Amino acid sequence: MKTKQHNFSKLAERLKSSMIRELLKYANMPGAVSFGGGTPDPETFPRHELSKIASEILEEEYKYTLQYSVTEGDPQLINQILILLKRIYGIEGLSHENILITVGSQQALELLGKVFIDSGDYVVVGDPEYLGAISAFRMREPRFVVAKFDEDGPDIDMIEQKIEEIDRAGEIKKLKFIYVVSNFQNPSGVTTSLEKRKALIEVAEKYDLLVVEDDPYGVLRFEGEHVPSIMKLGGTDRVILLNTFSKILCPGLRIGVVVADKSIVRKMVLAKQGTDLCSPSLTMRLAARYLERYDVLEQIKPAIELYRKKKNEMVRALENYFGDIKGTKWTNPNGGLFIWTTLPEGYDTMEMFKFAEQNKVFYIPGEAFRPYSEPSSSMRMSFCLPSVEEIHEGVKRLRTAFDQYRVS
Ligand code: PMP
């Protein structure tokens, strides 16, 4: 039977099925070890506490929780967010008008695309970069200005050089923002150093640009010192801060937060109205009551401890099984969920993937995180979901896969 050809938009024609979804199709088969997914461990979710609050607010606050909310978000949750911004970042003096609650920070990325990017505009991103940001921005057809993401954050010289070129071409107004995941970046696990954060602000000042700081992982620090956020250094004139409750509480609530200059929040509110009118009242109020009753930064501590342990085990396993392979390296993050492992030059983790799959071990090839999808010798390995035994077994299988790939 002939399949019907629908008359989709140009944008719809550009939508592709996620490479990650395709690659991880078999990652849940029995006996497989997956370092692929970047989701938190469900055992860390405070399900009993949330369940109790949920039944209370459904009965007692149904006039709010089962009704539409305002587009900006539940004011009671915003109160709690203002308290958290002070506790986490030392950011004070903001008001409700500086905050927008979104359906996960993924929606915030999409809205940023809507309110800032016209076709042909420039957006500075890293190599590697968070794939979801690339996909959200790509919908608006920007030109990506790609800067290498080193072991201490984005290559600032490269950024400056490319921005200078854009300025010389008289197109600086088309450069809409510099996007950076400041702590324990997805996918590399890298934290941008204080020097580079300051340098980013300097570049932004010099060329009158905005920096979008995306920070879902900062709270998941298991060792080392807190680094002041780019927002703390640059303020709302220069920085838009995105955060989320996905990693600190649970992703199922779908609550993201935008902290920005009032005029930016107002534009994003208008864009959000056309998308979904408002975020779900029920999950916003659930989060608000949870934050009032429990100290979320205390509650998350056992999860952080678990991730610390698993990260150390993954580093140990990599030393054991890849330590003898010259030119192989991996990041050793102080927090977050990911390790970025790089094979010697010339190897391609996408080509190796089929050998890994045969050995029932899964990861995400680095090319998935490159803005223009070039081949990569790196891979993202998440340590949060597999058990300690699975981590060792998985890395051992990865070595077998590498050996098979080498001689293929
Ligand atoms: N930004 C980054 C860097 C992420 O890794 C993620 C997803 N894990 C998101 C944004 C989106 O998260 P959410 O929509 O769950 O808030």
C-alpha cells in the first residue's frame, strides 16, 4: 500500500528522529549494560513525600492545582525559587518579574530560540555541546559559531576570534548569545573555570552580547569548590540563567526555571502563551509545597554521595581496562552524571558502536554532541544508573569491543 505523502512544513521536513533514541534501542535488553541514558536514578526520587503532598493538594487546593495557572508560573513556587537562588548562587535582589517557570529547561531553550533567533543569526555553542540545546536552536536555522570545549571550559580565544570576524563583517547584531553549560557539562562533565567565566563576561561586555548559562548539574557537586555562576558575575544585564528541578528533585515534574532581565522574561512569557498557555499547576504547586516542607539541598545529599561513588568506580574501571592504551583519556568530573572518554586519534566511536552493541554495552558516540555532527573519537558515558558491578562489567566489555574494532 502506498504511504500517504503529507504536505508538511519546511520545518517539519527538517525534523529527524533522534540519533540517541535509535542507538539506544537495544540498551534495555536483558544482560545489557547501558552508559547511554542521562537520567537520574529513580531510587533517589522522594516518592513517598511527593505522594503525600500530591493527595493533599488535590483535595485541599483543587481550585488552584486543577485549574489553569498564570503563564509566568505558580507565584508560590517562584517564592521558593528566589530562596533557592540565594542559597545556591548567592543571587539576591531579584523579583518575581525576573523569573519564568517552564516545562523543563528544554522548553526554556525552545523559547529562547523563538524570541532571539531569526534564520541566519549566529549562536555560539561548544564542541561538544548539549544535544537538546543544539536541536532546540536548530529549529530557528541559526549559524552555529562553534568553539572547542576544553578541560576548563570553552576556548575563549577561539570565541573572540570568531566574534571579531562577525563584527568585522558588520553582523554583530545577528549574534544572539553565547550558550554554555557551566557546571559538569553534558556531555563532557567539564566545569568552566572561574577565569573563563570572567572572560566570557568580558567578551559579552565588549561586544554587547548575552550569555545563556544552563546549569542543571551544579547542585550535583560531589567534590571541589563551588565556582561562582556566570549570572552571579555578570547579572541579568548580561546573563540568562536556566535551571531545572529535573536533577535536584525529579524530571517527571517537568519544571524548569528561567532567570533573566524583566524584558526578556516578558517576551518569553508571550512566546510561551502560544506554546502551552501555562505550565501544569499541579506539578508546580507540588514542587512549591515540597520545597516549603523539606530542605531539598539536604535531601539530595544521599543521591550526590551515590553518584560520587559510581563516578569513582567508573574512573577506576577505565584505569583498569583502558589504562594501557596510549592516547586514551577521560574526564574525572567533580559532579554531574557524565564522563567523557576519548580514544586515540583516528578512532571513531560511531564505528565502534556496533562492536559495543554485540558485546551488550552502550554509550553515546561523541558525534551526537557535535553541532555539525562530524565524526568523533569521544563518547559520553553516564555513571548514574548502572550498579557498581555493572560499571566494571560494562567497561570491561567496552575494552573487548575496542579490541575487536581495532583489528576489524
Ligand atoms: N540542559 C542540559 C544541559 C541538560 O542536560 C538537560 C537534560 N538533561 C536539559 C537542559 C533539559 O532538562 P529538563 O528539560 O529536564 O529540565
